[in-house]
Amino acid sequence: DTMRRVVRQSKFRHVFGQAVKNDQCYDDIRVSRVTWDSSFCAVNPRFVAIIVDASGGGAFLVLPLHKTGRIDKSYPTVCGHTGPVLDIDWCPHNDQVIASGSEDCTVMVWQIPENGLTLSLTEPVVVLEGHSKRVGIVAWHPTARNVLLSAGCDNAIIIWNVGTGEALINLDDMHVDMIYNVSWNRNGSLICTASKDKKVRVIDPRKQEIVAEKEKTHEGARPMRAIFLADGNIFTTGFSRMSERQLALWNPKNMEEPIALHEMDTSNGVLLPFYDPDTNIIYLCGKGDSSIRYFEITDESPYVHYLNTFSSKEPQRGMGFMPKRGLDVNKCEIARFFKLHERKCEPIIMTVPRKSDLFQDDLYPDTAGPEAALEAEEWFEGKNADPLLISLKHGYIPGKNRDLKVVKKNILDNKPAANKKSDLINAPKKAADASNPQNEAKLDEILKELKSIKDMISSQDERISKLEQQMAKIGD
């Protein structure tokens, strides 16, 4: 009750959620039934990706955002894994690159064609092998290009340089029990993890040391979550000894006592937190719940302020959270969720009602853009950088993404027997031929032509989708 008693000034007090109309949902999707507490859905300004049921392997759908309505059963999938896919994550620096972790103990990184899939994709750009048990968590570095973290049921965390396909950091002796989740801090210098041993750990991955930890963060035995906030504090969700759901706020410099601890209810679904660093709002989506609760984090007591609850009839199987640059700033939209039902995906839009049509710069401070602040090598060498910010004043226009290229090291030094199949697939083909100047000029010419054709296709694509929108408006 204390959370609701004082009427506090906040521009987010009246945020309200609304599900889109039926024809703007993605229908007839067989959402994965794997018992795993990941969100099963990942979205960016171009695509929505959803882990689906697949016979004899693991697959996920990648749909262009505008491809709403009924999705044909024969729609192509990304299906290179030999076991169910457990987690997917879009690269924050390239909207066509997505990573997946699977029960087959591998991580795969995929390049999605610019306009989506026309054929099923079975060949990843690179296969990352290093875990001895299933891989349940994948998370891209927030500011360094091509740096990917994976965590498996072998209780190990591996940090990869995707550009070379190498595992550069292996944290395999820090967790004695299952890792529930991993979260990077804002500049990617630290990670925090929640584990089945009820501990939250703050780890410096490059020094390979635990900087802070808290035992019994939540007393209950059910799964916890821990995420970094923009100011460096840590937000956790978990269960009390009496199985009540809790949320808490911690300062990693002193984890003796929480800054705030709130009890919620006795439902048993794991609370998945989604955090928006620009507005400092946390949205809690319980798996199996039919509601999204949201809270504002401030530096005045009680620190975690309850704002409101969005409720619907259907329970959620999973949830995707759109990055800020994918939102409609003209409608004062501050968050968009992609809620998974058993057979469909339903976007839910969170808005702050405003009378004015002008750009609301208090709702949209500069936000993390798609450019990486560091190259992988710089980060592994010890450099840090905050995200490069962009203004959303005129909306976000997606730029050209460069293709993900993987250059395996010393491919020719390997003895032929040691050449794994994946090395051969990813070996820079024709590298030797391209060295003479004539071939290089020819290659340049071809690449230029390719680029101009791609540009033409993408501009026509935009035109088509605009015309489709106009038709839809006339139809409505």
C-alpha cells in the first residue's frame, strides 16, 4: 500500500498499454513449448523473431515487422540447430544479425537477408562451439561490435569474438549451479548473473574476477533474474521463502542490504524484467501471467515506484521488447511489447497521452543508436565506451547494415585433418585469387553493382510497404 499512497509527480503516471487490432497480430504461429524461462521472442526495428516448435531440431521464425496476419505453415524458418532453440538475441549494431543458443550445445550466428527470408536458412555465418551442455542464454555486448556472451547448463559463461569465431574468455569456475540470466551493464565493462544457488554475482569478465556478490538475494527456491540499470545499480526479481514474488534494488558497492525490497503476489511464474534506460521504467512480465506491471526507478524513497498494470485475458508464453529506435515517436509510444500466445504474437503499445503533436523531447532523450562504439579487439584489450547516442526527433531511419564477415585465424597453418567442417565453410574463399590487382578491380566493380542493385531493391521495398500501408488505411 505504501507504494500507492503518495501521489507523486511523474510524467509516466498515466502510461497506458493497448493491444493492437487483430489484423496487426502475427497469427498461426506454433510458439515453442520447451520448458525454459527465456523470453522466446526478440525484436528490432526491422524484424520480429520467435522460437517455434520444430520437429527433429530447433527453429525460429524471422518475420519482417510489416508481415502481419496469418503466417503460412510453410513460411521459411531459421533451422540449423539439431536441438530445440532456447534463446535468441538480435545484434544491437546490425539489424540483420541474430544469435541463437540451443540444446545442441552450440551458439549460431545468422545473417538475415535484408527483406526477410524467402527460403529456410540452414547455414549460419558461424557456429560457436565450446559449451558441453545446452546453451540457454545469449546476449550481445551493448557497445562493442561482434562481442557475444553465451551461458550454458555447464555453468560456464563464454565471451566470443564473432568476427573470428573464437572463444576469448571462458568463465567456467565462477558458478557452482545453473545460471538463470546474465546482464551487461551500460558500457559492457561488467556483467551480473543470477544463479540457482540464490546468489547474484557482479563479474568483471576481462579480469575474470567476481567484483561483488550477494547470497540469498531472494530466499525462495524459484528462479531469479538480475539486471543492471543505467546508474550501475542492480534490479532483481525472485521469490520469498513463502513463495511470494519479490522485486529488489541493490547497490553493487554494498550488497549487504537492498536499497528497496517489495513483495508482490503469490503467483508462481518467473518475472522477466524489461528495462528502458531512457525513462528508467522497468516492465515486469510474468511467464504465464496475463499482465505487465511497470515501475519507475528514481533516487528518492521508495526508489521503486509502482506506476500501473496492463492486463489482458490471455496468459503470455514469452515476450519481445522493441529497442527505443523502433518506436513511433509521433504517437508518444514509449515501449512496445510482442506478447506470445500459444498460437500468435500480439504487439502491445505503451503510450504517454499528450495533447500536442510536436516531438516530446522529455519522453525521448537521445537513445542508444545502432553504431558500435568499439571494435571487438579494443574491448578485449581493456577499452570501455558508452553507447553512441542518436536523436529520435525525426524518427529513426534504418541505415545500411554491413554484412557480418567471419575471418578464421591461421586457416592455412592447420593440418588438413584438423580442419573442422565449420572452418572450411567460413574460410575466406578465393582469398588467394583475389590478391592480384586485376581481380581486385573486377571484384570492386561487381561489389559496386551489387550494392546499387541492393539499394534499388530496398528503396522499392520501402515504397511497396508505404503503398501497402496506404491501402490498409483505405481498407479500414
